[in-house]
Amino acid sequence: MNTDSSTRFIFKGADIRGNLVRLTDSYQSAIGNHDYPDDVKLLLGEFLVAAQLLASTIKFEGTLTLQAKANGAIRALMAETTHDGETRGIAQLAEDGTRYDFSALKDGLLAVTIAPTGKQNYQSMVPLTGSNLSECLKHYFDQSEQLGTLFHLAVAGEEAAGMLIQQLPRQLETDEKLREEHWNTTQILSNTLTKEELLQKDNATILKHLFAEEDIQLLGSTPVTFTCSCSQARMAGALASLGSAELEALFSEEENVELTCEFCSTAYTFDAASLTRWLSGDQATH
Ligand SMILES: [Zn+2]
């Protein structure tokens, strides 16, 4: 059974929606092949959850990437997901780092890139401000649209979870003052959610507990899986980008060259002949 899911919900009779994400297997797979410090594992868990929550706010077919870049102990943190919940993520660290919590990303940039299949990518960026990723994402939405958006993220042990609450454009609530009051109350209530509750309680219980007065409907759930998009053909392409002189030198020293995918640790081996075959497209369909 797949325990990892992204589940939408709506407030009936109000212009408010939300999403709850819980990841166990996909989170464990993303960190499993790496020797990350504990703080980096926690942060990567938050990024993986946040990527799902962000994907739930837009309609797209393709890939959404949430990426932080900084010059501190953490160089880069990245989580990506397809529209149907295929996710992967990675951290790149400085070798001489001492602290690897959110402060290691200070003064960096947070970018959200959407790559719709067959269309042009679009990207938006905000400075990595605030004391955690939730605050930074709230800032991202405050800057880009008028609709209030809140993030709650929690990671502990083998689990990562998150909740998003978002205002919708005015539709059901026509009185602007009442609409804003309702949103303010919802924010206050949602901020009473503890990390323990988010991680331990099921979706229905969380919503009932937080918003006892509301009529909330849980909608569809998307399964989330750790899936890497690497392949022998892509690795051949990466090798080819070294240039022919470099490749010739490489194969004059070694009969086989092995490349390891940094996301999933799958190893791909090439000799000069097989690389040529891959690059000529003879094996591109495999
Ligand atoms: Zn891979």
C-alpha cells in the first residue's frame, strides 16, 4: 500500500481550499542513498513536501522544481515533482560546513520552476528570508499574488508532512469584510496546528480538530512515489557534453567509465563502443 499521498480539500461555503501531504517511503528513498547530516535530511523532507503543496496550487502537466541556492554550508537543495506525484530530491553541501539547518541557506535564493511538457519553462524567485521554509514560501505567495497562502511543514523520524491553506478568488463569499474575517480566523486556527498533530493524526482528524465549525470536504488524493528520471540514454548525453577530446582521454585510461546518478545512486557503465551506440541513437528506444 502506498502511504505517500497529496490530498486536496475545500471549505464548503467559503472561498478557501487546502492540501495535506504525507510522505514516508518517497522521503526515505530520497535520503536513503546519501550520507546527509540529520538537519539536511529534515530540510530535504520539508522541500519534498513543499514541492507537493506547491504543485497542488496550480494546474499543469510536467515538472515542478523547488530549488534553494546558497553559498553557506548548503550549496543547493532541490525537490521536484511531476503533476502526478513522481518525486525526487537532492542536497549539495559544502565540505567544510558545520551547521546545516535553515540558517545555512541564509542570503540564498529560492526558485520555483515549472516545466510544462512541450512548453516553455517559467520560473519565479524570492530571497531565502524568514526563519524557516514555511515563512519563505508565505513570502513567495505574498509577493506573487493577492490570495493568502499558508504553509505548515513538519518532519521527524521517517515521516514528512505538510498542510497548505489558500484563499480562493472571491466567488461564494461576496461580502469582502466577512470574507477577510473568515480568512483571518482560518489563519489563526490553522496556526494552532502542532508538528506532532500534523505528523501523527490522519487527515480527517486534523481538519475536524482545527476547524470544528467548518464543513470541510476531502477531495481526491494523488499517490506520491520516489521516481528518478535518469536513464542510460540521459547519462550518455551527460558524458557527451564533456566533448570528444576529453572522452578520448577518458577511454584511453579506462576501458569502462561508470557514472552514478546523484539522485538515486543507480550506476551506469559505458565503454567507448557502447557510448557511441547510445549517442548515435541506435539504442535510444531501449
Ligand atoms: Zn536516478
